[in-house]
Amino acid sequence: MSLVVPQWAPRAPLEPLHLDWLAQAGVELAVLRLDLIDSLISGNKWFKLTQHLVTAAVEGADGLISLGGAHSNHLHALAAAGKRFSFPTAGLLRGEPQYTPTVRDLQAWGMQLHWLGYGGYRARHRPDFWAEWQARYPKLHAVPEGGGGLPGALGCAVLVMQAREQLAALGWADYDGWWLAVGTGTTLAGLVLAEAGAHPVFGAVAVPGDHGVAQQVQMILRQANVADRGYHLLDACRGGFAKVDAELERFILELEACSGVPLEPLYTAKALMALRQQVEAGYFAPGSRLLFVHTGGLQGRRGAV
């Protein structure tokens, strides 16, 4: 029996964020709260999955197989979706077996787990990587790490429409650009596709340069036959992937205390901190209005903080 795509389109609320450093610069910020769409299939992960699910259904697949680490928000969302909508899932994990809160959830929701070690996980970019796993799981559709690729980006493109539909409630006629954390570049590419040059998209890259984010974004846009422009990438990794320093920890505590918006340290918090630095440096003119994407990932805080 082939996978049936769930008929459910999550809606993310757009909320103003009032902070002193924004007010002092005359900049307004509204947050698209993807963290609020679902308690388990949270953040941008569900949007990334939608087109992969459609493709899997068209191919006659029964379920999905993908990759991630022991705190992976992507695998967490995939396993939760499989449990809720009754399709099988398998996860290929980085490193040696460890039993984080995320991994325990994956097991509880029936995801078949395979630990690849670190060398085995690095091989995921080889052309022949998926051959072994497709032979082992012939009825599962393979999804790139993080739900990436053009299908993942197309799933995220609807975020632009969702935000625009809510502008009037904020008293905004328009906005001046997007700001978001970048890991694989998939969500950013989706916004660029939907914007079609109407507004710039600023990506705070929360992973080191050797992760190849710029190349991944370029690849997605080429696959969509779209010009490689309309976005800007800024370094926000703060020393490396999953690196959390004391200054970032203070920023999270202060922002959560004054705004009530929960942050996770690896992506969303780093992106907001990078935005503060740019705002305070005068990068955005007074009167600018920006849309910030809260990409979720709060479940990962259980093991990462």
C-alpha cells in the first residue's frame, strides 16, 4: 500500500516583536512563528517535507528515509509525521549510538535507526551512497539531509504567501526584506523562489563555510531555472556548528525574558543575534520593516542546552 499524503496545510501566525535595540534604530520586525504550527512536526520541517511526501506518493513509495544527527529536528519531524499519518520511516544517523531525547522519540515513533559512524555519514555526498539503502528499503523514498533540495524549497515557498496575508493585521502595507537562520539553505531558497526578486532575503548562516550552503542554494535555484540572486548570506555560526558561547546564552535569556518568544541556540538565536549586530551597525535604514522566520527546532533544546 502506497503512502497517502496528509491533507493538512499548517498556518503560521505573524507577530510583531518589540525590542529596545529595534526601536532605537527605528526598525520594525515581525516574526513568522513556525514554532507554533504543531507541537511535534514543528517549524520549517513540515514545510520542507510536504513536496517530498507528494513525490513519494507519486512514485508509489510506502514511506520515507532520511539522514540526521542525534538531535536532528528534521528526523524528529519526519518520525512524528510517520507515526501520525501511519507511514514507515527510517533514519540514517551521524556518529555512534547515543540516546538523546530526540533519539528516544524516534524509537518510540517506530523509525528504523541506523548509526553510520562519522566516516560513513560523511559519505552521504557520494553518488553511490543511496544505492545500498534503496536496495534495503525499496519502498521508501529517500529525502536529502534536512529535507533539502528543490522539493524542500518549494514546500517552504508558501511561507511568503502566509506572511503577506497577515501584513494588514500589523498595519503594514509592505516590508523591506526577510531575515532567517540558514542550515542547508533550503528555506532561504524557497523564499527566494517565491519572492522572485520582489524583496531581498537575508540568510544568517549558522553552520561553517565548509558545509557548502552557498553551493546548495545555487544548485536549488538552478534546478528551478531561477537566477542566482535576490539573497544575501552572512556568517552567524559563532565559531562552528552547534557552538554556543556565553554571550549567545545571555542573549537568549534576555530576549526570552522580554519577549516571551522561546529560542533554540543553534539556529534561531544565532540569526536574531546576527540581526541585532546588523541593526546596531546601521545596516538597515530607520523605517525598515523586516520579516523574521522562527524556524522552530525547540525540541532540540532538550539535549543541546
